[in-house]
Amino acid sequence: MKSRLSSPILLATILAIDVPARAQVARLELRSPDEPIHAFERTPDRDWRTTIKTADGLEREFIYVPPTKIAPELQVALSWIRADNHVQVQYDYRIANGPTARQQLARLSIGAVQSLTLSVKQLPAGWTLTNPQRPGNVSLYGPLKDGKSSGLRPGTVDVLILEGRMLPGVVVVRAISDASGAVEVPPGLTDTQYRELDLLSKVATVDAPAIGPAIPIGLGESELTFDIVLSRIVGHYSAQFALYRHPLGPDIARILVGVVRSGVSDDDAQVRQALVSVRDLSMKAVKDPWHRQLSDALGLCMDALLSGSIP
């Protein structure tokens, strides 16, 4: 069975369904401080500058260098296979630190509700998983050089591949640079300057929503049913489509919520037709790239449900 994603990924020794993969790009954004900044101004190098008046009446410049001068992009290609009568989803991430960066991309965290159900097929060269045996986010960091963090230099790219029994949805990705972000508070700051420096120092990551492993589909859940998985998908995507104002959200939510409320099983012809309708809707053209990513991820969920391998 084919979905509408583009190049197939074949895993050796496992029966692969011809499910192509479409690349999806998330450009991570620097979040703003919690309050407006007035005493500091942004420099062309993306630092923060202010003027301090000393006790003897002189003025001197103080510059705070934030640990967020990176330009991360995360591109993911999704594919799924049916193995041992269950669905495995593969997430092929292409991680880049763009040429506008001024620091190395040294740490990355991908939100995953059950990270222990995922296996890491490939890490960026020299990178290491953080606490791989603990549940939570999939976190990794670059090589240590002379006791300091390092990673992707500006203008470089590497690969991370995850696989597991987790359907795609919206997760939070956080990137951190190789800069320490430690603040040495200079003497002479006014109360306003001190408060704003504290606010600036708390913005330590570059964050964005992205498509990743978000919806568990059965590992360690012996009583999982088709209805439960469908309810998880409906709950997740109804919220995300509404949050990001996806133009197809109302139509898709109406169909999916109707299926959940009907309480019927996966072998019901009406249910299958509803899933096909949602899959077809997800293939409709949308202008916004992020809306396209949401559509593609939901479409993969529908294809997986229609395969009969969930749960």
C-alpha cells in the first residue's frame, strides 16, 4: 500500500510496505524574553549591549553574549513499516546549523512522550545520548573538546534516525549552542539593567514545534485497542490543527470525532471509509509549510490505521 510520501526506506530483514517519505522542515525560533527589554539593545552580532555608569561618573559598555546564536533547522522524512504484525515508524532527521549562526549547535532535545520505546538507528558523528535509559525527551549532545561542548559548526549538516512504535505528531524541539551562557554580573548595573540581564540569561534555547514521535501505539500496553489509538490520534490532531489554525482542521475534526463517538471497530466499513476520507483530505494542497507538515503526519497515521496493524 502506498501513501503520498516520496522516497521509500527499506529496512533489511523486515517486510517493508512501500511507504515513501516526504521531507518536512522546521526552522527553530528564538523565544522572546518574558518581558520587554529597554535597557539593553541588540547588536548586529546578536549580542545585547548596555551602558553602565560607574561610581566615579564614567560610562562603560557591557555586552552580554547569549548562548542562542545558532541557526538550527530540522528536516524530517517519515516512513513506516509493518513488522511482526505491528507498525514501526522511522524518523530520519537532517539537522543543520545554518550559515548565519555564530556558535556551534551542541545540544538537541526532541520531545517524546515515551522515549524508551524508541531506538536510535543513527546519531550525528561523535554525538552521545543523554540518559538513554530514562523516559522523557530524546536528548543528545555533541563531542566534548578540551572539556567544552562542541557540535555542528555554522553551515554544517548531520543525521539523526529514530525508530519505534510511536506515530508522528507535534513535539517541541530545543537546540542549545556550545556557549556556556554563564553571566558575570558587572558592578554598576541599575535595578532595571539587572532585572533585564536576568531575563535575557533565561532565554537559553532555540525552540520550535516539529513533527516527531508523539503518539504511543502499543508497546507495553496489552489492553490497547483500535478505538484507544484512534482516540489518541483524534485528540492530538484536533488540538494541534486548531492551535495552528489549519484550514482543513474543522472538516477533519468533524469526521474523526464522529468516528470516535460511534464506538465501532476497525473492521467496520463506515469507519474505514471515514479514515480514507481523512487521508484524502490530508493530501489536499495547503499554502503554509507547517500546515503541510501537519497534513502529511496525519496522513501517515491514517495509512497506518488502515493497514490493519494497529494495535
